[in-house]
Amino acid sequence: MKAAYLTHKAGAEALIFGDQATPAPKAGEVLVRVHATAITPSELDWYPTFHLASGAERPFPIVLGHEFSGVIEALGAEATGFQVGDAVYGLNDWFANGAQAEYVVAPASMLAHKPVTLDHTHAAAVPISALTAWQGLFEKARLQRGEWVLVHGAAGGVGQFVVQLAKQHGAHVIATASAANKAFLQALGADAVIDYRSTRFEKAVSNIEVVFDAVGGETLERSWSVLKPGGRLVTIAASSADSAEPRVHDAFLLVRADGGQLAEIGRRIDSDALRVMTAGAFPLQSVHVAYHHAERGGKQGKVVLEIIHQN
């Protein structure tokens, strides 16, 4: 199969487009013919990218991209819930090779049927972002109706789902973003949008029940002061994963795959309750251009790689 892969530990500039062996599904897994996969630039800084679950270093070549949309090509033994030919979307194991390739293997439990109202390109941008928003709001923050939520990085891949899900849950949603994204976020349901370039959010809001941080750094540090007593902060900034500060470490969320949650998210997408935006699509052969575009930031959603099959 054709794939984009790394032969040594490096950044996206070292990705090679070439031939790799097609993987085979094990028990409980399916083989997916990939049609699209979304780019997460921070994946190059994740521990699982270059390590196995045992802690040993992962062998090269390494294929990135763990969220995808495609069609089931084959079923491993004991894989249930799907049939060959089903259109699916989802995630695969962080410690395994990903979906920047014509084929990927994934546990059937990490997949759901693709929303029928989305093409593969848009569906591929959903799994990590939507699951992160869902788990951050409803599991980690335990969001309640009527609470106030402050969302940093609201126009990004995760942020757009946080805004929509929080609003649908009955929260009052305040987003921080650039002025250029104000109308976009208001259309998604944000009650107020703070231009982070002209206004320090801590001067504009206080007594917030939930802060959802997708930015990290100084933005995260300034966020503690706006929480009311008993308020909850969730951060997905990669730099927070190994923080020596207990409250930051405790606030960090690493998304997990969940086919059941993806199925519910898909139902909401198909009922037009959730909108999905992408920030551009590129063929897999143009992986370097795609990463450059994604790393520039300021996007409404994720950049997607499309896989064109020759047969």
C-alpha cells in the first residue's frame, strides 16, 4: 500500500511517501480502506508516537494519523458490529501505525458507522476532536445545565465541538478567539466571543464554572483566576501532560476511543445538531504541504489528507 511514514524520530518534514506492507487485522480488529485522515500536528510530540505501550521504543517505519474515515475491507476473527463494505469512522490504537496510508487496522470497538450526511473528508475530522469535547465536558468537567463555560481556542478542531455541545447542554458559552472568527463562533452557539488579541479574558469574565483550554501556556495559567470556587478546568494542551504542577496534571485530558460515543455524535451530526468544519484538504502525496498548512494555526477545524486509491 501507499503510505506517508517516518524512518527515524523527526518532524513532519521527514515524512516519506512510498510503499509499505498492508496490515492484517487481528482478533477483534477490522481492516479499513482509508478515504481520509485528519492531521494533528502535536502528534509528533506525543509519547505513543515513538513508544510501545510497554515503554519500549516503537520500531520504524512509523505511520501517523489516528482518526480516519473509510470502508471496511476485511474483518478479523471475533470482530462484530460491522460488515465488509460498511462506511465507518473512528480511531485506532495510539501505539500502532495510523491512517496516513491506504489501509489501517483498528479495533471494531473504536469505530462507528460514518454519519450519512458527511463525506469521508469531513467525517475524518470528527473523531479526536468530537470525542475530546464530549469526554472533557461530560466526563471530566461534569458540565451541568446553566453553568458558564469559557472555551479557549474555540475556533479550532476541538473548540468548535466544545462550543456546540456545551450550548446544546444548556450552558452559557463564552469563547476566546480572533476577531475574524467571531461570526463563525456565534453561528455555532457561542453567547459571547472575546478577541484574545485586544482583550485579556480575565478582565472580562469571572466566576466561571468550567474552563476548557485548547491553547495551554500562558492562557492556561491565567485561566485559574477566573474559576469560581469549585470550578473545573480541562486542558488538552500537550505541554500539560507531564506538568509538575498537580492541578495542571490533574486537569489534563487524553482522549480515548469510544465507538458508542462516536455513534451518538454521528446521530447528532445527521440530525443537523452538530456542524463539522475542515480547514482544507490535500492528497496524501502532498503530506508536507498539508502539515505546513496545519501548523500555521488559526484554522476553523482540522486539515485533512485524502487518500486516492488506484484500484
